Amino acid sequence: MAAVKFPQNGVAAGELNKMLQDLKSGDMAWRDARAFSMVFRAGEDVSRVVADALAAYVFENGLSPFAFPSLLRMETEVVAMTADLLHGGENAAGNMTSGGTESIMMAAKAARDYAREKKPGIKEPELVMLRSAHPAFNKAAHFLGLKTVIVPVSDASEVDLAEYRSAFSPNTVFAMGSAFSYPHGIIDPIAEMAAIAAGKGVWFHVDSCVGGFILPFVEKLGYPIPPFDFRVPGVTSMSADVHKYGYVSKGASVVLYRDVELRKYQLFVYADWSGGVYATPCISGARPGGPVAASWAVMKYLGYEGYLRLAAEAMKATQLLMEGISRINGLYIIGSPKATTFGVGSKSLNVYAIGDKMKQRGWHIDSQHLPPSLHFTVSPMHLKVVDTCLKDLQETAQEVSAMKPEDVSGDAAIYGMIGSLPDRAQAKDITTQYFNDLYKTG
Ligand SMILES: Cc1ncc(COP(=O)(O)O)c(C=O)c1O
């Protein structure tokens, strides 16, 4: 039973603002660049452009392109600009969605429905994915009735292409690679993986949710980035999140198809509703106009040159951090990340305990497992905190090296325990119970 009751009387607007600020005071401190996940930020000027565009479209509803033609225009322009960046060619098409998960869900739906039409003999469709792929693929498979075939990756987060090839079966309808992956920032061998999928006549998706708006610029800056976008034959669809390195607030992603004909399989149309013919491109019905307007505005505001400058700053911060961390006794960078995300592992130190101690010093660094590691996604704003971050990491690593295993407590101990449980079904049960309790209303 909910303990909080519906309010009887209203609260004055000024008072509400104060209440909101009080509520926020315990949240993650992202404004001063002490967080390495969750918020991507370019600077105050870009934040203002975002806020103004959101405010201008705060109530507009993207459900109807006829009622709000300006939203239709901005969405198609954002999709076209993204397709241009990712070498989509003139037949490319796509839509804006609420985020990476929805973009991946839409591509998976399109691939499944395409296979339903072209390969009706497949009754139990399968998705071939890597262990390092974002769980949005598992979620899409769960919602869409696809069986996941999960290919392992090495401790350096690399896929064995022979294993990848052997994961395909006559039932495979959707395959993927990441450019780059979230946990360790690894660009999968997209050209080779897409060729394997194409050889088997399977739809291949590149998940560039994090990489889509930074890799093209990192490549332009002269860093060695292997081909990862529509230039690669066999790439059928892509996802790229504007709310990550596009520097827009949450609720903005793009799903792209090599050919506009493929996008048809993504759409939902119901022609027999008493409320009229109903058609939506993505999952949501009503769609907030703000994220569309903000995406359009930031792309216009920064332009290619602006994004290039920001990518140079983010890369500089990343390289300084990776070099500094590699020099800290006991820590190493996992695999060969090529851009602005990386994972930090250790063979001798409890990295979760380092994460906890960094938290006590005001940093927010996520813990990961398989293998145990800390996660860094670096934004341009991190350039100014590189030295303090390295100093704190150095000191906390030293403190942890003096700890005995039984001294590890708190979040680090809990995360370590769940991460290392041999029975993963038990880990799932514990997490389900934990989440159910977390969102309790009373
Ligand atoms: C590689 C990758 N794909 C997909 C997603 C899912 O994106 P979202 O959280 O916007 O749904 C993420 C999120 O971090 C990601 O890093």
C-alpha cells in the first residue's frame, strides 16, 4: 500500500523549485565532471541550446506529423544528418527514438519481420550477439520472441571469428556487432562480422549507440579507427544515440537502415481502429517533441567543426587517463579501446573497493564484471579533472593494496559477491528481488 497520498492542496511554484533542488542534492555530481557514466556533456553553451530547444517544444507531441509538421521536418533532418555522418548513402532511412534500447528494439523488429516475410520457414528466429553486446539486445530478443545465441569474448573483449561464424544457424535472422561496446569501448571487427552475416543472408546491425557521434570525428582526427559504418558492405542497420556523444539530454537516438524499403518492417500500422487509421514508426504512441528539437538544434549549433573540436578534447582526456592509469601499480586497461570508453581491470587489487573509495572522494565510477573492472566513458568536460582523478586513483589503489580481502565491505563486497556467483539464475533472482524492493512506494 502506498504511504504517500495524493496531495490535497497545491504547493506554490517557487516552493516547488526549492523542493526540486533539495531533492536533487543527493544525486550524482555530474556537473563538475566527477562522473564517468550517465551524462555526456559538452559545456554550458551546448547545455543552454538544449534547454532552450526543450523549452520551446515542451508540450508538442510527435505522434502526429500532421499536427506538428515542424517536428516531422526536424526528425527527418536529424536522421538525414546522422545518415550523412555514417555514410548511409542516398537510400538510407530511419527514425528518431527515445534511446539506444528503442533503436535496437526497432532494428530487431524490422529484421524479424523481414525474415517472417522472406524466410517464412523460420519458426524459431535467432539473434547472434556477443557477450559484450549491450543488454538492449537481450531485452529486444525477450520482447520480440527471438532466441539469443551469445558468442563469448576473450578477457581482452575480443571475439573469435570462427566462433562467431559457427553461432549462425538456419534460424538466424539478426546478428550484431558493437562500434564500440559499452563495457570496454571495444570496436568489434565489423567488416569481418558483417561479411559472415552477409554470406549467410542475415541482417547485420552495428550498435553505435555510444560510438555513432564520436567515432566519425575521432577517425577524422587521424586516430586509427577500423571501418564500422555503412561503408562496410553487409551492414544493414545502425543505432546511434544523440543523447550520448551527440550531447543532447536523454530521450534522443537514431535508428538507420541502409535502404528505405527495410524501414517498412519497423513500422506499426492499424487501419481498423474506431479512432481512425493509426500508424507509428517506433514503440511509443505520444512522443515528446523536446528531444527532437534539441537534437536538431545541437547539430546545427555545433556543426561538424564543433563536434570535431569536442572529440579532440574527449580523446585527449581519454589518452591522458589511460596512460596515467596504466602507470598505477596493479591496474591495467582491458583490451585495446580505440576511442573514449575503456574499462580498468586488475589481477591483484579489488577494483570494486577502489570504486568505493573513489566514491567517498566524490567520484562516480561504475563497477562491471566478467572480468571485474571499473568503467570510464570520457566526455570533453573531463579534460579539466584528469590530474585530480589520476591522483585519487593512485592513492585509492595504494589504500586498497594494503587491505585484506575480509576488509572489503559495503557496495564493493555486494557487487563482488553477485558478480562471482557461479549460479547466474541465483544472481538474476537476487537482482529481481532487489529491484522490486528498490521501487517500493511505501
Ligand atoms: C553500446 C550501447 N548500446 C545500447 C545502449 C542502450 O542505450 P539507452 O540506455 O539509451 O537505451 C547503450 C547504453 O549505454 C550502449 O552503451
